[in-house]
Amino acid sequence: MYKILLADDHQIVRDGLKLIIGSHGDYTIVGEASNGDELLTKAIDLQPDLVLSDLKMPGRSIIDHCPAIKENNPNVKVMVLTAYDDSEDIYNAIDAEVDGYIMKDTPPEQILNTIQMVLMGITCFQPKVNAKRALDHKDTKNILNLTQREKEIFHSIVDNLSNQEIAAKLFISEATVKTHVSSILRKTGQPNRSQAVLYAIKHNLLEVQL
């Protein structure tokens, strides 16, 4: 049973999340917080497996507290559920080593799927958060030397498409997709697709046109 700590300054949001999370038999809510200071105290006291927090609450934010939370409990995962997708917030979340970042209008099933992936150790930034505003106003240069096909596949990875879906979209074989994905991971020096996308966003290496 995974222990989850909820943090949001609106009771109605916490109640909604409790209903969503309570529908999954492997998760239990061990505590709630309504401000940043309460969040830090309860994260240390309750030792949850996952902290699911609003981005902006009274007191210091989850971005500020994330390093201290992880220092106290190296195994904890931190996931942001927010209405904000400004580029600066995204960069700060990446720098703070947040494990997940999704929007509050995300469907319940996708929230549960993201929680599951984050608990498995997969970094999950929602595709639309990966986003346009983080990149399209900058002068980006493809210093990775990606081919045109690799750029197309990287765009599809940002859109969270599977290898099979990418193959169907680009009318190529799944084996060819896997070859290009391997090349992208090699050029970014990242271990998996999620990390490659986050690396590209953080360092402005890919022109993403959504």
C-alpha cells in the first residue's frame, strides 16, 4: 500500500483528489496539508511514498520544499498538480527534481496513471506542460544534430505517443522508430524517453511546435 500526502489550500480540491485516489486499492491518503509549512512538517513526520501538491499555496512552495523533503526521505516521490504551466515554473520544478508535473484539468484516469508511473520511478511531465511557452519564444538551436526524422519522432515523444503510434503516424515500421529513439537517447545522453524530453526542455535543445 502506497502512502500519499495531499497538499492544496482548497479543501474542495483535496476532497476531489481523495475520491480519485481512493478508487485505487493500492493507495492510501495518510495526511493533508493546506499550506507550504504544514506540507513540509507532515512530509517529514508521515514519511509518505508520494507527495501530491499544488504548486502555489500560502507559505513556501513545493518547489522550495522539495529538496528538504527528499533529503529527509530519499525514496519519496514529489508530484505537482497545478493550474500553472508557465515556463519559469516548469524550469524551477525540473531544477528541484520534481518527479511529476500535471495540470488540474487532467482526467482522473490520467492522474492515476501518472501517479503509478511516478511511483515506478518514471519522471512524468504532462505533454502540454512540456510545452510551447517553455520554448517557442526562445532562439533555439538543435545542437544535438538531430536528423529531420529524429525531430519528427522527438515531437511525437513529447506528445507521449508510443512507438507503435509513432510508426502509424509516420508510416514507418516500429523497428525503425526504435532505432531512431535509441539514437535520440544517445545524442541527449539520457537513459529513457521522459528524461530526454526534460533534458531538451531544460536546455532549449529542441524546437517544439505544438
